Amino acid sequence: MTLYETLEVSPQASPSVIRAAYRCLAQHHHPDKHPNSDAAGQRLAQINFAYSVLADPVKRRRQDVRP
């Protein structure tokens, strides 16, 4: 799964779309909303990582040039 797929956005998504998708997914998958689910915490960790890369223009460019 790519980082774009993790955030459910297109590779051409603007920074504002990426931020909105992150906020929506983070809120939906937050462990406080799913206290008995280990999967929610794991999913949120994936979402956080994807956002940390795609929100940074330099990291995003490096990610985009990978084969």
C-alpha cells in the first residue's frame, strides 16, 4: 500500500487535500473512539506516518521519485 493509498488521496492531491484527508482519517481511526481495538492504533500509526511524509514537500518529492 502506498502512502497515498493510506491517506486515500491521489498522488496529485494538493497539500490542503492531504491535510483534510489526514484529519478525517485520524479522527475516524483514533484509539479513543475504539478503546478495545489494537487495529485502530496500528491504523492511526500508518496514517500518521503517511502524513508525516506527504505533508513535508522535501520528503514527498523523495517519496514520489522512488521506483
